[in-house]
Amino acid sequence: MLLTAVGGLLGHGAGMPLETMVKQAQQGDEEALNDLLASHMPFVKKTAAQVCKRFIDEHQDEFSIALSAFHEAIRQYRPGHDASFLTFAHMVIRRRVIDYIRKESKRVEFSHDFSVSPNEDHHSHIGDAASTVYHTIEQQNDKRREEILRFEQLLASYGLSFQMLVKISPSHEDARRNAMQIAQLVAETDDYKQYLLDKKKLPVKQIEDLVQVSRKTIERNRKYIIAMALLLMSDLHYLKDYLKERLN
């Protein structure tokens, strides 16, 4: 679960199925929506460039139209009815960019005697807004990546790693929930927290007396519990918020 959540921060390619992220975005998950937008910027640019037959960057109106179309595709995609999401998004982007080019062509025909058209100001505003959104998303992703690096370094000091957690993360929801509850107990109890920081291991005996989980189960999930406790005790706000959303 940890690796799935953290993987989402790095983009779709890190593990979560694309259709799952689309569904989450449709249900109002802004984190999933931002991940989709940020990780598919190259796809959006490439599709717009194919239509325009020239290079497109995020400062051009065609990019803002394509980005808006990609957002539209996320909202309207219907699994099982439409093609794959990327095929569907490709079609929506092409259609919207072509519509934009046609409207611009007509505008130029009727306003070639004017140096500036009201529509130009309008599309410039769209482009500026899209660029602002894009850079805001990029700044957020930079902060998340920085937190992931810091967390990876913290894990290393306890002999842990992301790769190790892939293998030992509880696969069942109940086991994962129990492990998280124990991690919260450790993070919120001063004595247990200090024990973990000083000795770099869990106070298993003390924990066993307080929870309805066997010592064997605690030991089996020990590394995962330590990783979650360290995260909850940290100031890695993006990672904690993201994990909290995935566990709710």
C-alpha cells in the first residue's frame, strides 16, 4: 500500500493502473487528477503537435486547449463503453485542437485588418491560466519528490528501502489496517516513539499488551509498521496527506 501510494506521487507509471486513477479523479480525488495532468503533459503536447504539425510548448494556446481537452476526457471517459483511456483522450484532444484551429482560421479571415482581436486576448488569457496551473502542479510535484527522497533516506537509516517494502507490505486490507493502527500508536505515544528513535526497533512487548494482535503478527509486519510510524512522526506533509487519503 505504501509503495502504491508513493508511486502515485511519481506518476502513473509507478504502479497504479491508469483507469483506476481516472476513476478516482472522476470521483473528486484532486491528487489523482493532478497526477494524471502532470504525468501526461508529454502525451498532451505530442497529440497537439501531431495535429498542428509543429512543436508545441506549454506557453502556446494550442497547449492550453489540449490540456483542457485532456481534462475533459478524464471527466467523460466511460470504461467498457469507450476505447482505452489514452485512445479516448487522444481523440478528444485532436477534436478540440482542430476546432480551435478552424475557429482561429475564420477569425483571421474576418479580422486580418486588425492588429489585435478580442479573441486573441481571450486565448492569451486561457494560455496564461493553463501555464499557471501547469507550473503550480510542477512545483507541488517537485516538493513531493523531495519528500520521497527524504523518506527514502530516513528508511535507509533503519535498514529499510522502498524495494524491501514492496515485498513485505500487508496484502490484505485488515492486516494493513491493523499495522497502521499500531504505527499510529507508536507515533502518538512518547515512550514508544523515543524507543523507536533510540533503538531503531519496535517496543514489541509493550505494544502486544495494548493491541488485539498476536506477537507473531506484529513481528511479521514489523518493518512495515516501522516505516509507517516514521512517516507519521515526520514533517513530510505531502506524503502523510497522500497516504491518509488512500487509507480513508
